[in-house]
Amino acid sequence: MKLAGVVVLYNPTKSVLKNIDSYVKKVEKLYVIDNSSDDNSEMFKDYKKISYISFGKNEGIAKALNEGANNATKDGYDYLLTMDQDSNFTNDNLDKLISFTERMIKKYGNKLGLVSPWHSTKENKIKPNKEYEEVLEEMTSGNIISLDAWKKINGFKEWFFIDNVDIEYCMNLNKNNYKVITYYESILLHDLGNITKKKFLWKTFYCTNHNYLRQYYMIRNLYYLNELYGDIYPEKIKSMKRGAFGRFKNIIVWEHDKFRKIRSMYRGYKDFKKKKVGIYQYKN
């Protein structure tokens, strides 16, 4: 398995270097794709394996991932580790993931689409007591993806820009009969942002506290997912709609900047109806 890596940056601080150090030695080459307006190449001058590519503006996570995958394909790699800037592997967790992926390649051959580690987040979900399972979707960070499968399904949908890019990609793999597998013996530490835990009576609520821009993309792209896959994976789409309603309630009760967040959710739905895609077009 010839393995390269890609990490997508947006206004990074030097703390990102600690995360990169947790996996850069395990890949043959790392493509650093920067969505920042500033050039951050100086930050990576001491890394011989890194190929730094700056877009000079925010082009979205999907385009950045496709850029990494395109470059890896041209350079002769057949698998790609996809990373967010806020994720890292500890101990031998990446070694475990690589070894497991090689096992799955022997088992499934070119029908293996993606292998993901278990994501440890602030929500503290309980890890299943099993080695691995085939799943419908996973988060982007920490995945080892087949570049052959990536090419066959036409990559990540750049017009999603951000949010649900990973879910769409996994659904597309499943739709095309590729295996999407979560390996629970490998753990990725993943900081999903400003998640806070709230309690009311006997119930516990997790507030994501995503800003108004993220609320826009999550709603708009949820309805595009419904349009693309609602007939194939109806239960998952229904679950995501329930989750969106839960976020709406949490914004009303717990979160700050309520007006802009709710307005952005409405704008996301309205823009889906107008078939608008790409970057957020409003001034605030």
C-alpha cells in the first residue's frame, strides 16, 4: 500500500504542528492544503515530506481534499490518509489503522473504499465492543481512502463546500458498493469545536455551538443529501433531520447569537429550494 496524506488548514496556529507530527512519519508524503488567505508555508519549512499548497482563500474542505487526492494520484499513491487540522493520533493507533487497512485490502480488494478509526470527541460516546463494522458514514478526519474508489465516484462534491461533505462521500461509496469500515481498535483524538454539555431534569444535551455560517451549510446540504440519497437511505436522512431540529432547540434554549443562527438555518433551506450551491453569499 503506497500511502500519502492530506491535511486541510484554515487559519492555523503553530499548535497544528503537534497534530501533524502524530502522523507525518507514517505517510510517504503529506499534502498540506491551505484554505487561509495568508501564506503559511514558513511554518512547514523543516518538513521534508510536506508539499504545501495555498489556495489564497477559502475554497472549502471538499476542494481541498480533492486537491490532495489529485496530487497523490499523479505522484503514484493508491491510498490517502485524510486529516483535519484539529485531529491527532496517539501511541500506535495509526500503525494499527494502517495494518488493519492492509488486511481489508486483502479481503475486499478494489471494493474497499474507506477505513476509519474510532473518533474520540467531547461527546464521550461509548465505543462499541467489537473490532470493526461496515458503516454508512464516517467523519473525514483519520480516514484511509482508496484513490481508485475516489476517482470512480468522482471525488468529494466541491459544491457542498463544507459540512456533510464526509457523509455524502461515504453514502456515495456505499451506493456504488464500496466498503466503508470503522475500525474500533484505532482511536483518533478529534476536537469537534466548542461542544458543551447541558443538563435539564434527567436529560443531558450536547450543544455544538457552531457559528451561523456552519448552521447555514448544515441545513442546506442536509436537504441536498435528502435529494441525492433520501430514497436510498431514508432512515439516516430522517435521523439527520431530527438532529437538525435538536440543534434548533438547543440554539433557542442554550446558545448565543440566536437570531443569526436561526436566520442562517432558514437561509440554508431557502437557498436549497433555489438550488444555490458553493460558498455562503450573504454579508452577515
